[in-house]
Amino acid sequence: MRVKLAAGNWKMNGLAADLAEIDALAAAHPAPRSEVLICPPATLISLMAARAAGGPVKVGAQCCHPAESGAHTGDLSAAMLADAGASYVIVGHSERRADHGEGDDDVRAQARAALAAGLRVIVCVGETEAQRDASNTLDIISGQLAGSVPDLVTGDNLVIAYEPVWAIGTGRTPTTDQIGEVHDFIRARLEARFGAGVGRSVRILYGGSVKPGNATEIFAVSNVDGALVGGASLKATDFGAIIAALDEA
Ligand code: PGA
């Protein structure tokens, strides 16, 4: 059985005062059945890790540099993130791919570095609206999986997040049939590449405008093992409602 995962991505939001949301979340959901993760900006990782210690909330990062160390001004290595208290890192988010020109090779190198540092990786894939309109969704996903996911993964240290670019931050979501089609496809690709044991153990998250109001129907879709949540992860009440929906699924 795959342990469901509710992952929050705070993006470039959050100051120290916002850590109160973690206290509220932990108080409202002291023992969720699902794994709960928040990926704050790097400036808050160590503060959040200290504050969340002993509670249900794990802390992750939003990206990492592929190198172990060196002359890379402004960047953070996976070992630094682990040292600060992160246990996961998101790689290949579409905002990183777009804003920083990160391609599949970069994402795979980052994922490798993260695994080497003992972090679990959440590798994001997803089509643009133009790619979906051109009926290229599954080809794009297949290419991103092949290019962005490193070879040496286990069912435990790899998570895939399917995030259609056009659904992120827009309030628009695919139909449940569309989500199911892509998640089933990702599962089949993982099993084909890594074998049934690993392929069936990897969690596949849906991301893109997940809210309390649509979480229950999304979590009922086959091969949806949780969500990667942006805007709705910033407030404990909203994210808590999504965790509750996942616990019930
Ligand atoms: P959103 O972002 O929930 O605000 O759409 C999701 C994401 O980018 O991970």
C-alpha cells in the first residue's frame, strides 16, 4: 500500500511569522493517516524543521543545485537542504523549468544529487495548454519522465507530481478522466522502466489548483496518491481540509 502524501509548495511566499500556520496545522491534524509535507522557501527550512519537530509535518525544499558544493553564487546544494532539516526536495517544477530554463537533463542531475544527499525527490512533469490542445500530452509526459527521472530510484525515494502547466495557479483543473488517463499512463511507464515492485510503490501526486472544494473528487481518481498544492497550502485551514479529504480517500 502506498502511503498517501499531501505536499504543500509555498513557492516564494512566507516569512517567519507565517510559521504559525504550521502550529495550527499540527494542532488540527495531530495524527493524519497521510504523510504531510510543506516545502517553504529555503530561508524558512531550518526554522520550520525546528518548529515542526515531533509533529506530523515534514519539511522539504523547492529545488536544489546538481553539484555537491562549489562556486555557484546564490545556489543551495542538496546536502545543505538536508542539513537544514529538509527530507524531500521538489525538482523540475514548471516554474523552475520556465523561469530558470531548467530542462530534463538539469532536472535529472538535480534529482540525482538529491538522492545522493539522502533526500526523497518529487519530480514534476506536465504539459502546457498548447501541448494538450495538440493532443501531445502523453508524449510530453513520457519524454519528461524518461529525461527527468534518474535510474537509481526506489519505490520509497521517488515521487512523481503530474502538474498540467495550464492548471497551476489558474483555478482550472483537468477533468477527473483526464487526470486518471495521465496517472495511469505514468504508472505504466514507471512499471515498464523500473519493474512492477518499484513502479507500483512510487507515489503519483496531482498538482494544479487543488482546493478543499475539488480535493475529494481528485483523490478518488485511480493512481492519484495525493497532491502537490500551491496556493491552498499557505493557510492551515485550506491545507488541513485537503489533508482531511486525502485521509478519507
Ligand atoms: P497551485 O500550484 O495549487 O497554486 O495551482 C500548484 C503547484 O505549482 O505546485
